Amino acid sequence: WDPTTAGTPITTNPYTITGLDSSTDYEIFVRAICSGTDSSPWRGPVNFTTSYLCGDTIFDSGGAGNYGNDDLITTTVYADNPGDLVTFTFLSFGTESCCDNLTVYDGPDINADVVGVYAGSTIPDPITSSHPTGALTFVFYSDFSVNDIGYEILVSCAPAPSCLQVSDLDVSTIT
């Protein structure tokens, strides 16, 4: 099918799309225009979703309501600036304690170390990445029945803390 709007003509390859909103679904179409009367057929749509960013709030599939049954949601958040670390601060949390859980990984995918597996009604403490990428990933799983309020997670990012090494101390000034 064809796109529903006129679009944006470009003359560079590759082309970076800017000004997109975080955590938003988009679709793009592409075609070549060789002259005013000669163009290729439209290709697309190519569908994609932009990532969450620092300052965003992540909700489960139910938004401000209860999450759905049979959810399997994987979300990775990278810091906006290289060298920064992502922190998840849970604003609310509630899952069916036996059967629905959120697993947090310290890195960009599920191959990273597990920080914790969370279920029930206790709000987890803030979690900050220690991975070189600064990223955190979580997987939320819910079974086929009972659901709850789910999660609301504030994403923040900050530079990694610097450490003072003992060798950096000037002991000659200590009295």
C-alpha cells in the first residue's frame, strides 16, 4: 500500500531520522525519485518502535491499570550519553506473587547478570546498571490468569560515580 502523507524528500544515504518521540511506534515508506515523472514503487511499511529514554516512565501493558494475561515483554534502556548509567526507580509494583514476575538484567540483554527477580507487592529498591554499556534490561512475564497493578518505573541516567584511589591521596599533608 502507499503512505497516507506526503513525507520528507531526502538526498543523503544513509539518512538519520531525528525528532522522534521515545517509546513510540512508527512506520516508514521509501521510494526512489529519479526525476519529476520517474519514481519507483513505494517500499514498506517498515515498522519500528523507538526506545525509552532517560526521564521516561515505563508502564506495563495495562498502562495505569492492571497488566494483561500472557505478557512476555522485554525492555532494554540505554543511557542517552556514553558513560552514563541507567537507573530504574520503581514508583509502583504489584504482581501475582506465585506466577508473574519481572527479571532485571545488568546490561543490554538477557545474557547479562541477573540483578533480581521481583514478584508480589514489595516495591523493589532502585536498580542502577554497573555494566560497561550503562544499560539495564528487564523481562516481564505474566501467566494466563490473575493480574495486578504491574509496574511503573522511572528511568533516570547519570554519570558513573568516580572512585578515589588510596594511591591518589597526598599523605604528606595529613597531621
